[in-house]
Amino acid sequence: MNPQGEDPYLEARMGMVERQIKARGVTNPLVIKAMQEVPRHEFVPEPDRRLAYADRPLPIGRGQTISQPYIVAYMTELLRLCGGENVLEIGTGCGYQAAVLSRIARTVYSIEVYPELADRARDNLRRLGYDSIEIICGDGTMGWPEHAPYDGIIATASGPDVPDPLKEQLAMGGKLVMPVGEYRFGQYITRVTKGKGDHFNQERLLDVAFVPLIGKHGWPK
């Protein structure tokens, strides 16, 4: 934002929501409002800021990316949040997905494997006033049991399968959304819903390409 409080990217962001998100079928008004409100350009490194609202992922360092806006909206909608939930994110990156989630959920806990990205995300979120997000650096595939159970869990990197610790930390009726599959080969978004008796319903959804999920229940570094 500039000192006068005007947002020079406002028109680009509104256009992004109309053409990339609503036009592709995202309908949850809470998700649409969050995508309209969160300034994606503030999370994009300066050299690529002019591309902040383009229909594509962008590099953020350490071989990681800020996801394509549509994918952020799509995965957020899959969580079926109504407002006031407790949410866990695996893969903080630059903090953009966490910021979007925080516009809907009550609290967002996020885990990032790379310390420099965790520090950058904290700086971004603090600077922009997102104070309902807590970030730690660690193995996201193990989850964050201290704050479980979670109404929703979202992972922004692709693992060989859904990690058991994350499934165990879901609340009854909670949903976990993440990409599964090898890097750039056969990846797809899956949604897991926790039912009674630790029964899990797993759906295979959109084909995607994400960076690998690193950790004990993911891929080795």
C-alpha cells in the first residue's frame, strides 16, 4: 500500500478474481472476499511484483513458489470453511495462502521447512497486520499436535501420500486438502474427510503440479 492508503493493484486484483477465480467456478463468498482483500503483490518478491496478479505461480526462493491464484482459491474452497475454524497449513512459503485462510478461519497455524521462508512470511504477515497466524519452522508432515484437532488442513506441496499424522489431527468432519504424487508427474489434488470411527473418505480431484513435500512422511530433501 502507498502512504495515502490507495492500492495501485486494486483493479488488477479485482480483475484476477473475476477472470481467474469466479469464471472457473469458485463460488464460496467467503473465499471470493478473501481473494479480493489479500494483496498478493505484497507477498511477491519485488522483481516479479508486476506479475503478481497473473494466472501463474511465481518463484519465492529455495525452489519454492507462490501458487497460482486460482489454485489458492480452489483449495481454500475445498476446505468448506464457514468462518471461525481452527486451520493448519503445511508449507507457509511467503505467507499468502495463510493470509487468505486467516480472512475466514479464526486461527491459522502454519509450518515451513525452510527457516528463511518462515522468517520472510512472518515479516510479511506482521507488516500487513495479519495477527491470527502462528508460524513455526519444522517438518510439516508431522503436523502440529499441540493445537489439534483442526477443522481444516491444507498442504501446499505434494507428497507420496497423505501423511497419517495429519489425518490423525483432523477434527471429526474436518477436511484435509493437498496434492499427492511425484513432482511434475501424476500429481492431483486430494480431499480427505474424517468420519466416525476414524473412517476417512478420500476424493481425487484436479490434476496439478506442485513442489515436493519434504519430511518424514513426504519426500527426502
